[in-house]
Amino acid sequence: MKENNKKPKSTTRFYFWRKTLSLSDLNVPRKSKIAIDALRTLSLIPSFLGFIYNSKQALQVPLRDAGGAIILQSSQVDYVIASFWCALAGYWNWILTTSMMRRWIFHYEMGSAIVRLITFIVITWCISAWVNSKNGPDQPIRTWMINCFILLITDVIRLSIVSDPKYHGKASSLKDSNLFLKLTVMKVLIFPMSVATCLSVFAVLRQIDQLQYTTSQLMVGPALLDNQLRYSETIPHSMSVLVLIISSWSTASYERRQTLRESTLQWLSYRNDSILVHYRFVIGQPPSAKDQLVNAEKILKESKMYHDMLIVPSSDIESDKSRKVFEALRWAKDIDDDYIMKTDDDVFVRWDIILKEMSEMKQEQVSSYYWRGLVYRNIPVQIMQNSKSLFIDYSLPMLPHYTHSMLYLLSRNVLDLIVSPDTPRRFIEQDGENIAIWLFGFNIEPIHDKRIQEGNAVCEDDLIGKRIGTMADMIKMYTNIVNQRRLCIGVESSACAVCYSCKGKKINWQSINLACDTEGIRLKEMSGFAQVAGKTGY
């Protein structure tokens, strides 16, 4: 019985030596673990601050560049990739601090090990601060790649000197130190660095493509292709008109251009002794390498055949449409026409009616500041699709009176006011709104013309401009006019056009809180805007 009651002798081995330690564990007593873990966490502060800064900057880039960037700065992708490098730097710093602390605990007393840990953390802080100060805030990727490169060299040196498995616990199953070293290098260094490097490479390739094909700030030089207009002095005329039709590099735009040449643009070629008319399809720079490779030859052939193509130094993507229009207007200023009409390649335009009305204009209208289109008045910024860009760039509670971007007419002196100041510009997507903002302060009021309408289900027989959904509708409407039939025969017209009578129509524009008069379209109610200075009464 006595032998059975004997207790086994206790051993002096601590519990923390009984297992293989992971890369983040330390073989320290419980009473010291909290203090040492807190000190180790301090090594993450530079990476954590860098991650927070880059993430915050990435979120602010859309606001910073709202309306178009004035200068080239780090993009949102740059800050996102820099955040990945920050995370990698924090991971390597944590592993390095843990490994060095494990070695110090093995060789020194706890107090001496903690002093060395604090000194090491201060050194890493100083190195990180020095690297950040040398690169500046607008080089996020390079800053943290350098930090990671320094940590990589330090980790390689650490693994080559202090990679003995004994620092990872006595029960380590890896007896071959070389195998242990290879596995650690693969898991800690090579794999994380490969992921970060691949992300950076993809980001760089994307940035190169974006800078080359979609960054208008890098696109300089004159307009190309058919950029010369020759007016015959033998043809007498009292007025010259330049029509700018905004198009693009897409296949759909090519088909629309062909349809326009075969239909509505025929009206521009009719002989008119008082008006001389030229037109140009306006496209920007190729939006991608694929578009340049596939469509460049087709664009050149189209230009040689029709002599009506104009390439302006601007991006051709949809969000940069306003900048493309501005570059076209700047080119038009040098042509010195009396009037400039802007429209899109998906708009049906009654050029016969427009030119007839222009030939009947009085001389005082010709010499005045003339701006005509479908006018919107006192529209609050907050209901616009691009309200964030408008508010950040211009801080306007409501937009100035503007014309719809699908069709408007400008006189030469209005054009001069738009393009003459050679200063950096902010651009929003819709050029009609941009024109109004650029003319804000010149006290020029646009003339409302309700015969310009947008909507696939909208059609009135007296329209002079309508955005169409399919080219079949374009041909159908043109054929109706040529055959002296009503414009809207065979075209969907169930919706009521704004400012028109809604009798017999299914959709009433008055039900969506709109009102209309001779000055333009407005909202019926403008709650919260009654005290805005300059607001006209209803």
C-alpha cells in the first residue's frame, strides 16, 4: 500500500518547452507573456499606421479626382497595393521580432532580453520613418517595398545565423537544420513576397494601360485626321455652321456613323445659298491597345473615304466625354465658324428644319450671345447622378441653367468664352452641365427648345432632335420624312414628351414632379431650396 501511495517525482521542465513552437509563439512563463506580447505589438505600429494611411487615401481618391484629375497623382490602385506591402512588412517585422526575442530568451536573462527587444523595436521605427521621409507621401508602393526589402535582408541574415531548431522547442520533429531552414524560408519569405510581387506587377501593367490610353492629361498635340476645313470663296454665304458629332472607337459607333451618313446627314448636303455647313465625327484617342490594334486601320480607311473624322487629344472612354467635347470645341475655335452645333451619334436630328430656321434668324440674333437647346432650370445638385463630383468640385447647391448634352447650338462668341481661358479644368461626365458651369457668371441664358427630347418611348411629330435606341428607328424616322409622312409613324411613342400634351399617352411627365414653361424644365417643388440666392420664382 505504501508503494502504491508514492507520488512520482516532479520534473523541473517548464510547460512551454514541451511542444514545437510556431513562428509567433514565445517560450516564456505566463507572468511575462503579456508584457512581452505588448512590446512585440509595438513593432507593428509603423506598418499599421501605413496601412491605415494608404487605405484612407484609397477611399479619398474618387473625391480628390472628382470631375477629372488636374495633375497626375497616385491612383487608388497604388494605395491598395501599398496596403498589401504594409501588411507584408508588418508580418515580416512580427516574425523577425519574435525570432530574435526567442534567441535572446534562450541565451540571456528576461530583463536583458526585454531591453534588447525594446532597442530592436526603436531601431525598426527609425528605419521606417527614415524611408518614409525620403520617398514622400505620394510614393506609397515604393516606400513600403523598400521597407519590405530591408526586412527581407534582415530576415535572410537572421535565418542564416540563428535558424537552429532548438529555439523552437525541444520536441521539434525536424532534426535536419537545413530542411528546417528551407521550409521557413519558403513559408515566411518566398510565398508572401511572391503574392505581393504578382499583385504589384498586375497593378503596374494596368496603370501603364490606363496612363497610355485613358489619361487625358498625357494626351497633347493637335487634332488629327480630317482637321482642316476648306471653305470655297466662290460659294457666297452669310453664315457658316460647324456640326460636331461625338462618336467613339467602338464597333457600335462605327455602325451609327454609317447610318447617319446614309440618312440624316444627307440633309446637310442640300444646297443653301445663305448657310455653309461642315460636320465632323469626333473621337478621342484609342481607349485600349486592343482597340488600337483592331480598329485603327478601319478608322483610317473611314477617314480617307468620307473625310469627316476628327481625333482630338482626349480619352475616348464614356466618363471622359465632357473632356472630349471640350477638345473638339477648342479645335472649332480656330476654324472660326459663326455657329457650332454639338450632338451625339445616336441622336436623330432634323437638320433640314434647323438650317432653315437658322437662315431666317435676324442679324441681331447672329451677333448676340446665342445658346439654344433643351433647357433645365434650378435643378438641385443632390438629385444628379454625379452629385458627389459636382458638390466637391463646385460647391453649388443647384446647377446653373443648362442644356441637355444630346443637342445644343452655340454662337462663336459663346464658344470663345468657353475655351479661351487657358487654365486647368474640372470635368464632369455630361458636357451640357459642364458648359453651363463654365459659362456661370457671364449672365448668358440658354434658349429653351422643347423639340429636343430623350427617351426610347418618346416621339412627337415636330421634334428636331431625339435620342434613338436602335438604328432601325433612325432609318424609319428618316424614311418617314423623305416620303412626306408623319415623323413618328411606326416608332414607339407611348410616353409623353416633356413640355408636350400628355393626352392619350400612358406615361405622364408631370407625374414625376416636373414642370415646364417657355424658359425650360424645372421641378415643381424644391423643398429646402427656397432661400437659395438667385432662385427664380415659379
